[in-house]
Amino acid sequence: MVNFQRKQRYGWEDLLTIMHLLRAPEGCPWDREQTHQSIRRNFLEETYEALDAIDRNDTPGMCEELGDVLLQVVFHSVMEEEQGRFTADDVVDGVAQKLVFRHPHVFGAAEAADSAQALEGWEAQKKKEKGFTSPADAVEAVPHTLPALWRAEKIVSRSVKAGFNWDSAAGALDKLDEETAERQALRALFSPSWTALPRAALSSASGRSWATLCSFSARSPRCPVWTRRTLCTGPATNTKVGSAGWRMPPTAR
């Protein structure tokens, strides 16, 4: 048993102490064995559970799940502290420094009359902070670990901010029609089966279609990921899928 005094209520320092004790030689074997990679998925799952609680407006659930997300932050931070690279305090300092630097209208002499100007200031400060010198730098900084559709939306969004965009939603739809026609032409060459299509050609054409669709959806208040989610969830799912002319394969039911 470790030397630890139980309390009615714990704080930030207590959480760090508990994690250090769990990772200590006399602590928990499972916690001691974990690495960044072994609990990587836990971080993602806990984040999704927190988002689910937020979507359901579940206040007790949010409190619990946000705590689980914080646990992941502390877990990874303590691992790095053990290697002498950084501490949990460094993590806190880093995000505090970032908030102060990216809000010059609050902590400096800049001004922001509304949220749009505040966001512009944030983006400008972020570019300085990251050392971005071209639109390509911002696009390349989009995490490769994001789900494909979400990453496509982020890339398109940053490209739009750099001036790469159609003049109207109709232009994006025309491009989407063009990409669809290209895939139909490919199919005609390898009729009657889609399976005979060259994988690289189909992948390239489909990728351009997704990018165009993301550009079109970017003009909507809802992002492409949310748009796709509304099709796949909720009580109207069967109606939506059926009205779109889609049928689930018998083997998938």
C-alpha cells in the first residue's frame, strides 16, 4: 500500500500525485506498463464520450467525461515528466501563454469590435506563432490523424481563407457534376462492373469529388461531417436512406 491520505475533495495537485503514485514501482502494474501508444485510443474514446454528453446536454455526464479527458492529459504528461522532457505544469503554461498571445484585443492594445474580428486576430496571431509564411503551411498543418472527411473539410476551409474557392455554390455544384461525369466515363470504359475500374483512377476521381463536396458544404452553417452524420443517425435514418435510393446489402443487415 502506498502512503496516501484520502480526502473528501481533491484538487489539481492531488490528481498529479495520484498519477505519480499509480506509475510508481509500488503502484499499479497496468498503469506503470502504459505508453503513449498503448493508451492513444483511450484519449480518442474519452473525447467522443465527452462530446456525446455535451450533445445530450447531460451535465453530470459532462463533469465525469471531461474528468476522463483530463485524466488522459495528466497520464501523458506524467509519462513525459518521467523522461525529463516536460511536466504537466509546462502543459498548463503553454496553453496559458497561447491564450494570452492569441487575444491581443484582451491582453494587449489591439481591438476587436465583434467575434469575427476577434477570430481574425486569433488566426493572425496563430500564423505568427506557428511561423506560417504561405497558405501551404496552414494546409500542411492540418493533422493527418483526423478522419478523412473531417480533414478534407479543414483543408478546404483553410484553402478558402487563402482565396482558393468558387465564386458561388453553383460553381462548386458544376464542378461536382463534372467529377461525376468523369467517373461515369471511367465506368463506361470498364462496363459493366465497378470492380473492374483501376483503383488509382477511381480513388483520384472520388477524392476530387469529396473535396468539391466539402467546398460546397463549407458554405453551409453545418460542416460536411455533421451533414453526413445527420444522414446516418436519428429516427429518420431509414427514411433518409430509403428516399435516397440506397439499399443496405443483405449481408450487412
